[in-house]
Amino acid sequence: MKKKLVLYLLCILMLSACTSSKEKGQAETLYSGAIRIAVDESFKPIIEEELQVYQALNPEALITPIYCSEVEAVNLLLKDSVRLAITNRRLTEKELISFHTRKFFPESIRFAYSGITLITHRSNPDSLITLEDFRRIVTGKITKWKELNPQSKSEHMQVVFDNPNSGTVHYVIDSICQGKALSDSLRALKNNEEVIDYVATTPNAIGIIGANWIRNKADTTHLSFNQKVRVLSVSDSTQATSNNSYRPYQAYLALKKYPMTHEVYILINDPRGALPTGLMTFLTGERGQRIILKSGLVPATQPVRIINVKDDF
């Protein structure tokens, strides 16, 4: 009797194990399964909206985002800890070679346009800045507000950004400073939200954040920004005026009039063509691109209707 009972229990356990294995093998498809993705924290607001809609449409899909620096996001992809990452750059030749030696063939797919935004305290009267002056600020050649505007009441300038390994910082170094080192006086915080809070309470501060963080969620027209801070207008001319300076409004991002507009990429390494591919297809498809449009950024794979804006200074 005992032998029969033991055999019976063993059969149940084996059947359960086989069933579990079968379920695991079938768990991940284009629309189901559980995966992690890595996301540059600069794009957290838009990706949270995208995932909320995607998982509502695909209840059997469980996607856990890891919000981190761009460097960490790419490293997680290189280590095969994730199969999809969101960054503001393509994979480099060196990174592609690393994948190719392991017989992986990842893709860099452009799916949105965003921008780097400069913010100051609400009491700061300065509203215009040239790209060249911003370059001089982050490289330490300008350290006081009076060097920008002799009539400024603010003294020492405190420059803050999200973290040293973010895509925002890499964009500033590569595209604005043209490879030159940033000043040691710049202060790194943990994320974009901390930068906004710091600038909102520090009169002499200037913050560097992603455009995705600055929108006024209550304004569906995307014609106003977060009321906690002031958003600077940037000019790529030698002198900033109200006629040649732009804020990161959606229309100016789409028309590339805003000087610090940049592309946003999906980095994907999914040889099985499973859930990461399903998510990528959604993000670049009509519904995913519509969410980007509603967020104030610019879709990269769908036609965009430009809304003219009149800036105010």
C-alpha cells in the first residue's frame, strides 16, 4: 500500500513538472510571457504610458521596466540580461561586433524624437540662451549668471543633471561639447525628477533634463510646460533673440527648430522573435506612435500633424 502511494505521488510530481516545463516553453510569444526591458530614465514617463496600454491590450504579457542610466541599459543588453532597451543612441560598431561574435544580430530602431531641456527657477528672469553659451556653462567657462546677463540678480550658477551615465549627459558631451570634458563643478543627482525639484527650490540653479519630463500633463495641447520651473528658449545663433530662440515644443522638435532635438531608439536583440519583438512592433506601430504624439514628443514612424505655436518670453 505504501509503495503504491509513493508511486502515485511520484507520478503526480512528474506530471506536474512536465506540465510546468511545457507551460514555460510555451509561455513567451509575441503577446504573452514575462520579460524585463531596460529604459534610460529620461524616457520613463512615455514608456510607462506605452506599457500601460500594451499590457491592457495583452493581459498575458508581463513587462518589467528597469529604469536606469543609458550606460547600464546598454550593458544589460550586451550581457543578455534584457533583450530590449530604450536609449537616445544607436548601438556602436564596437557593441555590434560584440554581439556578432556571439552570433547575435541586434537592431537599432528609431521610434521617437525628443530633446534636451534647460530649466531654471521661476524667479530667474533669464529666458533666452545661445547654444554656445550653454556649451561654455557646462565646460566651466561661465560660472555666474551675470556673465550671461549683467543685469541678473543671481550670482553663482549651479548646474545640475540626472546622473553621470545618462543619455542626456552623453548627448551634451558628444553633440554640444564636441567631446570636451564637462566642468567638475556640475552636480549629478539621481534622476530627472530630482533635478526638477532641486531647480524649483534653488534660485541660482540651471537643470539639464529630458524633454519628456517637462510637459504639463493637464495641457493636452502641449503648449505649456511644468509650472514648477521656467523652461529656457535656446538659439543656435550667435545672439539669442525672441525670433531665433525656441523651447522644446512638439512642433519645434518635429521641425528640428529646437537646437537640442535628438532621436530615441529601441535597441533589440531578440533572435526568437518573441515578446520583445511584439513590444517593439507595438511601439513603432500606429497605437504606440499615437501615444508618443499625445505625450508631447514626436513619432518617428508615423505621419505627424504639426501644430504651429507662438512662443512667449
